[in-house]
Amino acid sequence: MTGFKLSEIEGKNMRDVTKSGKQGSTLYKNMWDTILSGRIWQGELINKRKDGSLYDEDLMISPIMDDHGEVTHFVAVKQDSTKRKQMEVSIRESERRLKELTDFLPQTIYEIDTRGYLTFTNQSGLSMFRVTHEDVENGLNILDFVSREDRERARGDIMRALQIGKTTSGREYKMLRKDGSTFPANEYGTIIFKDGKIAGARGLIVDITLQKEAEQAVIYLKNRFETIFNTSRDAVVLLKGESIYDCNPATLGLFRREKEDLLGRTITELSPTYQYNGTLSKKSAKERIDRALSGESQFFEWQYRRVDGTLFDAEVSLGKIVLDDEEVGLAEIRDVTERKALEAQLRQAQKLESLGQLTSGIAHDFNNVLGGIIGFSELGLRKINDVNLVGKYLERINTLATRAAGITKQLLAFSRKQFLQPKNMNLNDLIVEFLQFLPRVIKESIQVRFIPDARIKNVYADDSQIEQVLINLAVNASDAMPNGGELVFRTKNVIVSDPVGPEVSELDGKRYVVLTVEDTGTGIDEEALEHIFEPFFTTKGVGKGTGLGLAVVHGIVKQHQGFVNVRSERGRGTTFEVYLPASDRESSVPACKPNEVISAKDPSEKVMIVEDDKELRELMNAVLSEIGYLVVDAENGEEALEIFHSEGEGVSLVISDVLMPRMSGKELYGRIRENKPGVRFLFVSGYAAEEGDDDFLSQTGINFIQKPFSTAEISAKVREILDRL
């Protein structure tokens, strides 16, 4: 133990041999006083080995006395206690760590005896039940922590566990704090065995208040979702991938199907093959659903098909939600068919308002044109034998008639409920033509300027609709300048790289053509600016405006996938910026020189003309025959059907009026193509589109030309259609 040999320490005082200097003289004095008094001394010393290392020593010294009670010898028993001391330190450290750990845990850790009284609880237990160590020491039963309604059940559970030595797991009780408040908790317990007998139990109590609140919140949200889901007036569809796995009652009414018939179907199955813009429904639907499930919410217009085949327009909001721990698609579908019909009526009403302003100017122009035609016709008739002079008069008549046709076209564009006929067009050319017409609708005291961008890109748009935008903005500017001023039109190409308004947050980086309309008028205050595109909102006096003009502008531009920005200050004029997507489309119309008549390529090409107006029918027959086509004609649809059955062999193209007595062009189209689907049709009309004709003439593959048209225009259109055969 000390490292010394007996010979090295024999005859020496062991205190001097092993003394480490760690004990003071007081300890040694007490030791000798005790021994000399005849009593046994016991203690712990830190001594030194031969090699100088220290060790712990348990020492017991017993005195030996003679017959007179005097101490003559003593016996010392030494034991190296180094390892025991180290073990005690280790045990104390483990106990410290265990206490820190148990006090750190948010759960209650407890131990009870066989009667259920607490023998230990951690700091979290004291805090959880709001008791003190003194309370525990004074005697607390584990059942004191259980509410009255659960106490008997808990007593039975604990007693059974202590009797049979069974571990408890996850039992839920309502627990009771010292202050009387309660909370839900789960209890987990295990039995303590000592010498093979049950000595008590230890366990864990977990406060599940937050868990319960979360469960209640989930139940509340789920019930709320189900309520909204089942009572929403809009169709709500849940998607797994592209397939419907649940839908609300409104969906059944919207699609006129039973729920069993909808579940498992894809959005594509409920849509026509193509959408408005010609995109394939299947491809577009998949792309939008994929983006929505990746976290990019979608809002768009879509066309659906009901079970009876009828189509309807809808606004769709598409995103993702988590239901039962699974991400699913959520589509809200709102039928906007009625709204679109009202918007069309709104645009029509505004066009009629504009038409009233045009009436006097157009009547004046028509009188001038008709006067010229009548005058030159009379001169021609009187000089009938002078071929050169008659030719000059005919040229003048043709010029006047073309001018009248242009006025008629503009008049129809403003008065009809017009279907979109988008085409690749140059905005500068349209504005130049419009400016010739503008003086009829604005004050003479207004100076008009046009600053075009010569390198302007094309736009894919309906020219008559863009004309409507131009005239509405021009009339609005004119009304804002009662004493005259300046009206400026500009065009330019832009790339929208920064949001320029609330509607363009998703349009960054796209190319646009911007039409700017500036006036030096009275301006619009900030409050009114927030409402100027709302239907029937107007800043004009009573009887001076319907509030439809700018609402129509907004609707038309939005229909062309564009947007409108406006800047204005009271007294500083107003600037409207109309953004239209730049087009990369190539014109489908064959390139030809103005007024060039394109002849037939093959003398066997046969055309049928169906027109109830005799003069126009004979004119088209003469023109097409002269340029090399075989021509048959009919006065109405019924006659055309009879002729087609008897003489229709080889007819490749039918040119038909839309509105005719006895059988319309639309019905004739269906009857002929039933038997000969390869026959192409070209529809002509000088009227506004009637109800039902709008959708029909907008179909892909339907060809149309507006009356009046020149011989060059009709020959080019016929050639274009036949070359696609």
C-alpha cells in the first residue's frame, strides 16, 4: 500500500514515514488525545507512498492498556480507500448529472412507495403541480395530483399495477394542481423491485395541453374547411395529381354530373380539346397543376364542357393544401358566363354611346361621298362615248365608294356585338388610319400629334377592338379639355422588367408594345384614380357620361392579355399607357400588292356563291369567273343545297352570306359538311354578328371576310383558302 519494505520502516513512526502534509496538527492532536484516553480513533487521512504519490487511507487505531489502565501499545489497521473515494466522487457526479437532467426535462419524473406516496419528484414535477419540496416531505400521494373525476380510475390502475407488477403506458388523466387548476396528461409507469419484491413505482407524467389544443385546432380547421367546402357557391375540387378525388355540391350543379361520375376524372376530360387561345387543354392543364403543386398559385380563365356538351367560361384559382398529411391540389372554379355576357352588353352599350357622337360627322361624310358618286355617274353617262373621260370618272367613283366602305366598316365596328378576329397588325398603321377619322368625334380646338416608333413590333389583336380603345381614350381626353388643348399619341417597344402597376407582378421580362395617350386636360385626383376602370364610375357631370368608356378599355385590353396604367394629377393632364403583348407571329395572308387581283391556278377549280343580294351575287360571279374559276351561284341556302347535290361535284369552296332567308349560312355549312366534310367555306357579311353567330364564326378553321370588300381582297382570300387544301 505504501511501497515500503518492512526493513525500511521497522522501528520508525509511521506518521513520519507516510505523512503527506495534507492534515494539520489539530487532527493529530485529536487522534492522540483519543487514543491516550483509551478510546478507539477512526478517520480518513491522505498519506504519501514511497514514490511520493498520494493515496486515501481509512485508519482505525485501537489502544492496548495494562492492568493499571495505562496505554502501553496500540494496533493500527490501515486500508487504501483511493478507489472507494474515486467511486464515491463518480457516484456523486452521476447523481448530480441525473438531478440536472431530471430537473431539465419538462415532464414530471416521480417515484412512489407501495401506498402511492411520493418519495421523489424532479423540479419539473414541483413546477407542473405548483408544490414545494416541503409539501412532498410532509406527505403527498400521487392521487392528490389527479382530478376528482379521474381519481378512482387512477387509483384502480395504480393498485393493479403495484399488485401484479405490470408496467402502465400512456394512460390519460385530468391532472390537478395545488391551486385547483387542471390539465390533461399522459402517465407512463414502471414497477420498482427491491430484493425481489415490489417496492413501489416510478414514472413519467407528460402535460399534453398543447397537443390537445393542436388537435382541437385541427378539428376546428377541418370542420371549417368542410363547412366552406360544402356551402361554397363556387365549385371546389380536390386533386391528386391531375385526377379529381373529391368535390363539393356546387361542382355537381356546375358540371351537371353525379359525384360518382366526376371522381377519378381529370380536368382535361371536363374540357374541350382546345382552349380560347388555341392551346391544347391537356398540355395546359398539366402545366398549371404541376406549377400549383410546386407552390406557385395559379389564377386563370378556362373553358369547360358540361355533360350535355355545352361549354361555359370559368375563372379558376388553383393552389395546394395539406389534408391528412398529404399535399393535394385545390381548384376553385367560378362560372363567369353570365358576367362575360354582361361585359359584352357593357361594351355594346358604350359603343352605342360612341356611335351617337359619330352620327352627325358620318352623315356629313356620306352626303359628300354620295354627292360625288351621283355627280360623276351623271357626267359619265353624258360622256358615254368618251372612253378616256368615262374611265377617269369611274376611277373617281371607285375612290369615293372605297371611302364610303371605310366609313361603313368603322360604323359597324362601333355598333355591333363583334367577335374577336385577331390578326398580326402594325399599331402605327392602325393609328394613322384612325387619326383620319378622329376629327369627327373631338373638338376642333384640340391639337392632335402622333409620335410613332418606326421600329414598332407587331401585335396580335382585333383591329376594331383596338380602334374602340383609341376612340374611348380620345373622347375621354376631349371631355377633359373643354377649352381645347393637346392630345398626343405615342408608340414604343418595351420589355417589362420591373412591375409598373398592380396587374403586372407576374409579367416581368415580357415584350410589349405600348400605346400612350396623353392630354393636357383637367386631370384626375388620386381618390378617383382608384375607381376609373369601374363600370359606371364617372368624374363628369350628370348627363355627360355613363362611366362605361374606361371600363370597356380595361376589358378589351385585358382580353388581349395586356394591361393599362394611368398617371394623372389634378390640373396637370392625364396619361394612359396601354400595354399589348408583342407578337412573333408571321402573317398567314399571302403577300400581294395593294389592289392586285390573284387569278385561279387551275381552270378546274370550282366555287359556289350563295348570296341573297342579286347585285353582289352577280358581281362576285363575274369577278371570280373573270380570274379563272368555275362558278355556280344560288340565291339562298335551300337553293344552294339543291344545286350542290346536282352540280356540286368538284366544288372546293362555298362562299356564303351569314344571314339569308329560308336557310342561314350556318345551317348550310352544317348540311353540306355532313355529306362532304372536305368542302371549305368562306363566310361574308355586312351585318353585326347575331346571337349564336359569335361563337360559330370564332371557331378555329372558320373563314370570314367583312362586306364591303374589293375584288383584290376577295380574290386573295379565296386563293389563301384554296392553297390550304
